[in-house]
Amino acid sequence: MALDIDFVRSQFPAFAAANLQGQAFFENAGGSYTCQPVINRLTRFYTERKVQPYAPYEASTLAGAEMDEARHRLAKIMGVDTDELSFGPSTTQNTYVLAQAFRQFLSPGEAIIVTNQDHEANSGPWRRLADAGIEVREWQIDPQTGHLDPADLEKLLDENVRLVCFPHCSNVVGELNPVTEITALAHAAGAFVCVDGVSYAPHGLPNVGELGPDIYLFSAYKTYGPHQGLMVIRRALGELLPNQGHFFNGDSLYKRFTPAGPDHAQVAACAGMADYIATLAHHHGGPLTEGATQGAFVHDLMRAHEVELLQPLLDMVKDRNDLRLIGPSDASKRAPTVALALDRPAEGVAAELAEHGIMAGGGDFYALRALNAMGVSTSDGVLRLSFTHYTSKKEMTQLMEALDRVLSK
């Protein structure tokens, strides 16, 4: 069935905010609007539960229970065990902690594979392992299309490779990478897999258990939630890696890679993301029972709506001679994160779009390696137009009319 866009937008207070009326938001890849259930839980925690959790008095017990609820419900949606999900201050920080664990785990001469399609958060921390004698191999994108070819990965794999890192989709290229296929190739070669899902998760939480990677990372603040980084580490790998937390937490899988205390309120508020998914499923006649099946139903609702809205935008820009569309022109093969290389600095174009009520961004978006590989000026950057399932057809029309007006000057 079709996504009920009016119902969806009613779940996000930003759409009723007076100062945002007439403004169409197209920088969702930098951070999404927050849904009402998350705001409700965050407010409740700060007003009723703002104590140290897990103590034997009611406010504290409830605080700990709400934190546990967030972990349990989100893990269930992603098809993994509760203790395989950790929270941290950001995906960048989570990746850095993981890289330090691998620095201790790997031996000089062993190898890891990274891409030049990634956001720097899933590239830079891993590349620094070269300082410890770890060989770093780069799986390179096609300089024309930005595509990552699994056949090129196969050429890099051998018995020395212990880890393969790549994005579910790039924050500038947008193409959906075949996670299950790539994971199978890496596992067959004896390597673990780390997937950066930051640019994918806002378009429907994935079933990580089915996809198969050993690590899956994404950001709650880009997925309708608070500013937290979520990190799935499957048990087989998590118990092998050295503990990065306090020594007395070494036996707790979800604490092993959280060296600092988490933001209690924001962890608890992440349960609101599960509330929102359940609400969408119930409203649209989907599964009533929470879990991966319900999550898949909502994922497909979101994706179908996004693909329908995205294709006209791609059709509009793909053949223009005053810009270069980065990534596929087929909406079904990409996320609705559209980067355009122009003949002038992108930040200035974003400022011109703002005069027409379009909120978008211009720059390198921490994807300098990808832009350099494709011959895009990092000083000019790209204009990035990114949306999610809560975007309306009316807003897409507003965007396309404004874009045509600005580019035709």
C-alpha cells in the first residue's frame, strides 16, 4: 500500500513549526527531523528519570529499564541479539574505538581493505592502522560513475586480509552497495566485514542479521532520533576483539566498545525510533508484532515512497549540460541522496536555493576521497539534495522548480 504522507508528517513536530512553514528540507543526510515519540521520551527522561540509572529506587530503575528497552527493541528490528547493539556519542567515535580494538587484534603484515567511496568516518580511522604495520589496501571506485565493483574487491582479497570496510551507500554517490554479496566474498576469504550504514538506515532500518556483516554502524540523529551512534557487533567478532571499556565490563558484549559512559537520556529516547516504526506499521495495516518482519514492512513502505519521488528529480538533472549527476540515474538503485557537481561553488548555489525556501547544503560532506577520485573539485564541492520518506510531492515540485530557476540564471 502507499505511504500515508499526511499521517507520517503528523509524527514530526517540525512540520508544524511556524518558522519552518514554506521551507522544504533537503539536507536530511546531514541530520533528519526528530519524530514525536523520541521527543516525548527525551522530555520524560530529563524531567522524571534524570538520575543515575540501575539503582534500586523507582526513578533510577525506570531510567535503566528505558535504556534497556531501546537496545532490546532496536536490536530486534535489526535481527540481532540485544547485547550485540551498542550506543556511543557518534558513528565517527564508535568507528575510532573499533579501530583501536583492531589495532591490538591484528599483527603487522596483516591487511585491511577500505574504499575511497566512504565518508571519512569509515576510512580515516582504519587507514591509521598503517602506523602499526597493518597493510591498508584501497578498493577504488570507478572514476566516472562512483561505482564499487565487487570484482575489483576479489582481486584485493587473500589470506592476509582480516577486515573489509565499505558503506551500505555513500553519502555522495548514493548507490546501494550489495552488502550480502560483498560480505559473502569477504567471509569466504576469511575476513570480517564492517559496513557504514549511516546513509542507508534513515531509509529503512536494515535486517543486519540477514545481511550478514560483522559490524554495522549508523547514526540515530539521521534516523529521526537523538544524537547517538548505534553500532552492531556480532558476537563471534565482539568476543574476539580486545575490550575497550573498563576492565570490569569486559564480560558484557555491549559495554566492551563503550569506553565512556553513554548519554543515558539519549539512549533511552532511541526507543522512540522503535515506537515510530511500530506506529507506521500499525497505521498501514502491517505486522502488529515488533521485530524484523515489522521493520521490513516499514522499510519497504519508506523505500517505495522515496523511489517514486526521486525518479523525477533524477530525470530532470541527468542530461543537463551544466552539471554532473554523481551516481546512478535509476532511483531503485540508490538512496535519495543526490549530489550534483556544478560549474561553480556549490555552497553559493545552496544559498540561492534558500531564497526559494529550499534547505540544502553544498560542500565536500567529508567525502573528499570520493570526490577527488571522480575528478570533482573539492573546493567547489557538490550540491547535495537529500530527503527521506517524510518528504512530500509538493516539496519535490518546489525543489525542482527552484533548482531549474537557480541553475538557469
